[in-house]
Amino acid sequence: MISQPYKLYIERTDPTRNMARFYAMSIDATLFGDVCLTRRWGRIGAKGQTMTHHFEREHDAVVLFLDLIRLKRKRGYATVASGRRSS
């Protein structure tokens, strides 16, 4: 069982470069008791791509979740006001 909800939606936009990207992550429990980290990314307004990682322990999923947040923030991704979320 997941101890707390882990969900994130961030965007990176730059009109001068015609860039409008999103990145979303969540950690959820599977039916079999494992933990899975689901990542989605792509152009805002498009379906994008999905990748799922399966873990036996929640701790391992959280470590990857936090590492990915750190990397995305370095690249310019930022949280969006809840009313403006496009995806």
C-alpha cells in the first residue's frame, strides 16, 4: 500500500523556440501488491509517450521519482497553476 499520493505534472514552454512540453508522473499500487511509477511526456495537447517502472518497494519508486523531478527542474520544467493544466 502506498503511504501517500505521489503525483506530479510540470510543463516547459518557450514560445521563441515553439516549445510546449509536459511531463507527468505518478506512483500507484498494482493489483499484485507491487508499486509502479508511471511517466508520461510529450507535446502539450498531444497524447505523448508512456513508460512504466515496477518496484517491489515504495522507497525505490520514490527515489526514482525524486531524481526525475530534480532532472526536469534543471531543464526548465515548472509546475502549472491547476486551472491551466492542458493534459
